[in-house]
Amino acid sequence: MALSRDWMYENNGGTCVAIAGADYCVVAADTRLSIGYSIYTRDYSKICNLAEKCVLASSGFQGDIKALQKNLAARHLIYQHQHNKQMSCPAMAQLLSNTLYFKRFFPYYAFNVLGGLDNEGKGCVFTYDAVGSYERVGYSAQGSGSTLVMPILDNQLKTPSPLLLPARDAVTPLSEADAVDMVKDVFASATERDIYTGDKLEIVILNASGVRREFIDLRKD
Amino acid sequence: MKLDTTGLESFASFHGEMDDLHGEFWAPPSFDLPVCADFDGFQKNAIQMVKPAKGTTTLAFVFKEGIIVAAESRTSMGGYVASQNVKKIVEINPYMIATVAGGAADCIFWHRNLGMKCRLYELENKRRISVAGASKLLTNMLYSYRGMGLSIGTMVAGCDEMGPSLYYVDSEGGRLKGSRFSVGSGSPYAYAVLDNGYRYDMPTGEAAELARRAIYHATFRDGASGGVAVVYHVGPDGWKKISGDDVRELHDKYYPAVQVPPEQEMMQVPPV
């Protein structure tokens, strides 16, 4: 739908992926920003460091996403002043869910993936819909290329459901290096078949020693 | 129309003295509304664009030993399966549970809100809230938002002083007390199996198996239902999760594959 007084959303495209491991979390997103068939920039970061151990990657309408990120960063600052510590990833996950739901009747057009380390140092990934429904998962993809990426991740990383009774053991997750390689492969494939994904891939890796960032070139066509 | 946001006042700010920090972050949270001529049209288009996660077959029934509550675990965003492992039976407190059907975000948010109100009731009145009271609190809140596009079809089940009680509450403002309900897109299929096998004086094991079978059949025929069939039992001592089975395995259990002997076997042609 075109922009008008009654319709103020745009889809800027892009894909975000996150994978959680035993002691690390990998969050990745491409850096292309598009409107319709045009590419506006090849160098736009969709990833935001909300807290020391908490990283948000969002795809959708980047105007709403910018506002959402600023909102969360401000709330996090207030939390730090009140509690004298950083927000944990699960706490930030709930805050994001409530922030999204309070715009239930005028939604943030943002498809989010939150990645980080929980209080025990284990990797956690939370995946959201646009109005705040969320779930802790081992891996997730959101955005225009998500339908291309999720089947591959399901094939490689799927574990028995946590709802099963009696509980089943989860399969041993990947090593950090393997997870980063998988993310690169998955984006290379998504870039081939999704017009909104490409240009550059930004990968953020969180582990006990801190945060690391890598950039990989993707196809620019 | 003035919205009843009293349900949101429980987490209002407590820093009365900090006047200089008054502003968006200290005010009690409230819903942002778009400024546009056609609110309904906007909501319809926004929901179509955003495709919030929806969840789909749940059932509950009262019998001699209490209440059985069962659900599957798939959420879909439009035609895409968003998750196969969502919890659709949420615990409000140790003796009351509720089901999630319709919009996932809507149900989870309002159930959490209900849980907070139930706890406040307990603290103010020094006794547990009845299931009738809890479902009434939820209905009154949802009625304020009637017509605005919330999608919630939930059942509240619990054992209180009146015995086991089951209420169906929806986002249109409806509230029904009953002994057998199924909610969601797969509910017709679940009703068929449930109504066929139901007896008030079943033992718990048989009741749980009936619920499991009903959910399995709903997942078999409804594309929006699937994943894991979860069954809970609510008794006078509280709720307990009885089982969680992948519906793929239930299929093999109920309808094991039969080996059909081949009518004709292909023979390998010897190389010329």
C-alpha cells in the first residue's frame, strides 16, 4: 500500500538470523535497505546492542525499528540507574514484548530477533511477531528471507520439543565456529533467492569474553 | 469511547516525588492509537500486513475427577508455521490454568494481566479468587476493547470452593460457564471425537486419552494445528501436566503403517 495520511508503513526488507549455543550467541543480519524495487543503501545496520549481553536484530520498517530501539535503550538506561546493573537478556525479552504489545492498535512494523546470554551464561534467542508474542528458542530467522532460511536451520539444528513429556535430551549444539559458518552459508543461499537480502552480512558474536563483530560481503545484485 | 485501562494501573509508576522526570517513561502505560479517519479499515490492513501469530485447537471438559485441559502447539503467521512448540496452556496460579487460542500476543498479555489481578485479589482479600471471579475480571477487561480487533478465545479452568469450574471467555465480551468446550480453527474436529467418547464418570487415564485423541484428530485435519498434543489435569489439589506427545508419533500409534505385499515385483532386466 502506498504512503498516505492513513497508511504510514513501508517495508524495507532484509533478513535477520540468530543461533544460540551452549555458551555463545550469534546474531546476524544483512545490510541492505530497500523500498519497493530500489536499493536505498547497501550499508545499513539492522543490529542494535541493547545491553552488555543482549543484541536486537530487526527487519521490517526501519523507521519504526529506529523508534523501538531508542525506546528500549532509554528504558534500559533508566533500569541501570534504578538497579545499578545491566538488564539480563530474558528481562529485556519481556520488556520488548510489552513494548510491542502496547502498540497493539498501531503496531511497530518490526520483526525482531533478540539474542544474548542469560544469567547462567548460556546462549538464548527470543523470536517475536509484530505485536509482541514471543518465545525462547534455539535459533530463529525473521524478515523477507526468513521462509528461505528457517527450513535449513530446522534441518540442521532442530531439537526435540520442550513440551514433550517425558522430556527428551536436546541434541548437542554446534560449536561457535560452526554456527558462524552456518550463518554465512544460510545468508549466501537466502541472497540468491530473495531480492531484498544481500550486499553485506553483519555478524555479531556474544560470548563470555565479550562481543565481536564480523562483516562478510554478499552478492550485490 | 473511553477505554477502561484500570487493568494496566497495577504497574503504574511509584515515583511520585520525582517530578522532573515526568514524561513518557514514568506515566502508566497506555495504548497508542493511530490518528486516522477510518480506524476499522486501518486495523484490518495493519493486521493483514503484520499477520500476528495465531494459535488454534484447544479443548477442556469437566468430569468426575476434575477438569481435563488439552491443546496442540502450533502458531501460524498467515500460511507460515511460526512455531511448533508454543505453550498454549498457561498457568495463572497453582490451581487455575487457561488456554490460548486466537492471537498469541493478545492471549499471553491478557492472561499475564489476569494473573496479576488474581494475585492482587488474594493479597487484598486473604483468600483465593474463584474461577467465576477470575473469568469475570478477564471478560470485563476484554469488553472495553470490544470491536478493536483483539482476537482471544480462551477457557479458564480451575477447582475452587464450588468444585471444578470451566468458563469460556472471548474477545467479543462473551463468557459462558460450561462442562465441555473446544476453541479454535480445529475445534469442529476435536468436538466430534470429544462428544463421541465423553462420559462423566470416566477415570482420569481414559479422560486424558480422549482429550489426546481429540487433539490428534484436529491436528490431522486442520492445517493450522499441529506440533505437540499437551494434556493437563486440574484437580482439587491444583493442576498437573499429564502428557506431551508429538502428533506424528500419535499417528503411528493410532494408525500404524501396514505392510502391503506388492502385487507385482519389478525384475531387473539383465544387461544385453
